[in-house]
Amino acid sequence: MATGNQQFQPGVSLAGAVDLGAIKHQVDAEPGQQGGAPAAGGYVIDTSSAGFQAVMQTSATFPILLLLWTPGDDRLFPLAKALGDAVNAQEGKVQLARIDIAAEPEIAQAFRVQGAPALFALIGGRPMPVLQGLPSAEELTQLTDELIPQVITLAQQSGITGTAPYQEGTPSASDQEGDADTPASEPAVPPAHEQANRLAQEGDFEGAVAAYDQVLQADPSDALAARERAKALLLARSAQLDVRVVRQQAADKPDDVESQLAVADIDMIGGQIADAFGRLLDYLAGHRDQMEPVRKRLLEFFLIPEANDPRLKNARQRLATLMY
């Protein structure tokens, strides 16, 4: 992988692509089911051609590994699992997006790959080839131990420091076979949220916002939908932003409300919640004429942290003081 003056040579062979017609390696189980591929979840998403543009845009906020694969081929399962585990261990510094090129052949054509697997790094909308063909055990270790940290470093050097959203996943069969008294680590997605959650996982954040709007129209008291809508709206608004440009504009235009709102969005995506709150509250203290847009954005931000987050309580109190 190469970017700018920096080179990455993982030593991964460019072996022949996997034959999609190898029927003997096909499985019927869905991802996450017994005998099936590793399920998406955490910082691993499955997307399609419909959500691909959003994925490319979102790579301007946080780096993404793009795996072109076929989830019915059991030879690809170790690669998918190793990449998923390594990405989830980074806790949002990078995301793994998977596309089934048997179902989406146009994506394979766009990337000029002959088959699965193929792996690319997406940083700032730029795809960088990493792997074509099945890696050896040594090469796979090199991918997880060396490539992923380097992708994160390259993104940070480009000013891309945001955090990928955590996605609820479908528990695997092995996860479900444990002690029945052991609580699930994450709650199941409510049925009414399934479409919105799926769109968010695919990177279609605008579609997810619209879907959550429908959920809230049916049940305005649905706090989880309101929270997830706020997260999707934040990502939809910021997916095409260049982090360095946004921060420079905010520094150059300290009185411009749109510049301050945009950089606060970047802070929120990057997990810098106190900075986002403080930036807008400080701005509001000197720009009372911009009360409405700033108040509206803060109320949206207030939906994202946990209700008992002390930063939330302090920001609410300060906003109330500034308003009255």
C-alpha cells in the first residue's frame, strides 16, 4: 500500500483469486449461524453498492478496510474473522466494511478484481490495494498486527482522526450456546429499528435518519431511536468533510456559526464530547444572536452520550444559564 511518500509492503502475495465457482466450499448458513461466516457487528459492517458511496465518503472521517468477499465460501472465514477481531480491538479507530461481490459484481469490476478475497484500505476516499487472494498464516498475522495499525497512523497523519460508530451485531450460534443465565453483551435491535439499523450499518446514514424519523413518528417516546437518529444525522452531515479544512476554517472564522458547528461535529465523531460541548457553549456566550442554531445542535448532541454522563449534566446546566 502506498500513500504520499510513505510505502507499505506487507509481503502479502498477489496469488490467484479464489474461484467463485468452487461449489464444494460453499455453505448455506447465513453469517453468524452455525457453520456460517463471521457475523457483522461492533466495528464490522456489511454494505452493498447502494451504500458504497457513503462508505467512501465516510472514510474522510475515519479509516476503513474494505473486504471484497463471498460470505458463502468457507475458505474466506478465517480471513474475515481475523480482520474483524483485529478491527474490533481498535475500538473505533478503523472500520471493516465487507461487500459480497457475488451479489454485487459491479463493485468487483470497479476495483478491477477477478474474485474474492481482495482487501483495500480507504483513507479520505482513496482506495489503496492491500491484498488479492488468500493469505498464508504468516501473511494474515502481518495484516492484523502491522497493516491495521499502519492504516490508522496514515489516517491520523492526514488529519482523519474520527471514531467509527459501534454497530449492534447478530449474535453467532456459538455465542448463543453459552449459559442461558449469562446476559447478552448488547441488547437486540428492536424490530421497529431493523431497517434504520441496517441502513446505518451499510453506511447510508441519510437513509437511516429517514427511517428513524418514521420510528419516532410512530412512537415519539422512543429514546433509543432518538439517540441513534442523532448519531446517524451527525455522520450523514459530516461524511464528506475534510477534517483538516474544517479545523482550519474554524480557526480562521471564529465568529462564523457554520464553521463552529462543523468543527463541533468533528469533535463529536472523534469522541471528544467535552470539546464539542465546550466549543459551542463558549461560542454561544459571545454570540447570543446565534442562539437557535447552536441550541438546536447542542440538543442533538445531548442525545448521544449516556444519560448519566457528567459532561452532559454540566453542558445542560451551562446552556440553561446562557439561554435565561
